[in-house]
Amino acid sequence: MSKRNGAGTGTINVAILGVGRIAVHMAETLTKMAGDDRYSTLINRYAVATRNDSERAQQFATDNGFEKGYGSYQELIDDPEVDLIYIATPHALHAEQAMACMRAGKNVLVEKSFTGNGKQAREVMAVADETKMLCTEAIWTRYMPSRQMILDIVASGEIGEVHGITANLAYPVSDKARMTDPKMAGGALLDLGVYPLNFIRMAHPASDIKRLVSSCNFTELGVDESLSTTLWFEDGVMGVMSSNMYAAGDSQGILWGEKGYMVVENINNPAAINIFDGDHKLQRRVEVPTQLTGYEYQVADAAHAVLNGDHECAAMPHDETIAMMDAMDAMRDQWGEVFPFEK
């Protein structure tokens, strides 16, 4: 049972809606948090739900130490003991499910991509404003300590004023059915491209995106399989991002400064930051702190927000989620990519 003691303290009952691959990673995270002194009194592994398979739900709950396994999403949403629901379903389902959860008095941590498009994102945020429930996007890199580490290096002046940023993410994940399914908002952009886009934005938060130019290649089913986008910020800084769901890439993020540059190893889960001078000589290497899985930061932020009565997280406020969805909409507009539910 959840225990809210006031003054921002207590234990939050966490539930997972969906039992796919990403739900397995979240269950692992919650298990590790339960065994860690920093988080053990903050969160409780409470419940999990499948769409319509009670046996599978119960097995998942048993295997991962959850108290309850529900054979329908509605049963989970109706449980009065649930405090926070992590939505782990495909992009196209997020909006409807998040709104249903919040209208039932449940806080939500919604897996990226937050929704299928900006219109849906605005509808979800309107319900968050109406219900005052927590609603935050589960794009884990926004909550990681590596984010502030990068900003601190930039602020130090070590590489000088930043004028350009590049980021890429490529994984061979086209074998997953949802990745190539237009009905599920498939394609490289919403699953992979969202990371380099957010990396560039996080690395340069002081100015808004002014314009972008983008192109992509389509699969036979009509979703984007690879893409490249150049963005310009209001202050003239340029960002270049790319993604591909058929190839393995280096996943690097690079900030170009007047005195040198920094290379972030793996923008999807930063491991280290290498700082070079203008002659390409390595000056130093900054290691990222050891983590449980990397998901713990977003869960902890969401749990604290619930306890504090907040309905957004400072690490990923509502307007930032909408801005990222709008940027991806602008890319798809240039490609002519329209999902079936948008027609």
C-alpha cells in the first residue's frame, strides 16, 4: 500500500501498463531500486497489466516481485492503490492511455515517444492541467546526471563558445513489428531519432529551434527507415542529427566549440565525455557515475513529483515534450509521412 506522509515524503506504488521489452527493463529497474537504500522507501513494485492475458500478467508479476498482475489495462487503472503508472506500450497508444489514467486519478510516466504527434501531446497535457495529475515523458537521458555534466563543461569555457552540435543513433531494430507498422507510429524517428533531437536540445537549452531541413528514406510499408535533419537555433547554433533502424551506428554526440570539442559516448545512455583541444588532442576524460540501469533517475524524479503534488517534472516539463513532438512533426511534414490515425 502506498504511504504518503506529507511534506514530500512517502512510498509510491508503481505500476507498469504493458509487458513488452521496455517493461522488462523497467521491472528490472524497480527491482534494483527496491534493493537500494537510496530508493527502497521511495517506490514499491505494485502491479503490472497486459491488454488481455491475465496468466501472462500474473507470471510477469511473480517473476519480477510485483504484488498484482492484471489481465486488462482497465483493471489496473481502476485499482485505487496505484499511484504512478509507467506506460510501456507503442507510441500510437500513449495518448489515449495516458488520458484514461489521469482521468481515473493516476499519475503517469509515459514512455518516449510521448505520443504519435504534437496534437496528441497537447491533448494529453490539457488533461494533465485539468486533473492536476503528474504527467511526464520517460525519455531517460533527460533525467540522467550526464545532462548536467555536459552543461557544466560548456559553462566552464573549456571548449569555448559552442557553434555546432551533432548526434546520431542507429540500431538494427527493424525486425520488431511495431517499428515498421504505420498504425503503431513506426519508423526510426519516434523510436531512435527522438534521442539525438533531445540530445541537441539538452546540450543547447538557451535558444529555441528556428528552422529545420530534413529528409528520409521510407520502408516498403511507408515509414521512415533512416533520416537526417539539420536544425538552426535562434542564436545561429547549428545541430545535425541522424538515425537508422537497419544499421549499427557510433551513437556519438559532439559539441563543437571555438577552443575545442567534446565527444559524448553513446547519447542514448552516456558512458563518458572526452574533451579535445583545437588540435584534436585529448585533454581529459570524464566518466559518468555508475547507475543501476539508468531508468532509476526518471522513476525517482516522477515519484518525488507525485509526493510533492507536482504535475510535471523539471527535467522534462510539458512545454519541452511538446516542442520535441512539434519538431518531429515538422520533419515528417517535410517527408510527407502521415500515420493512419492522422488521416
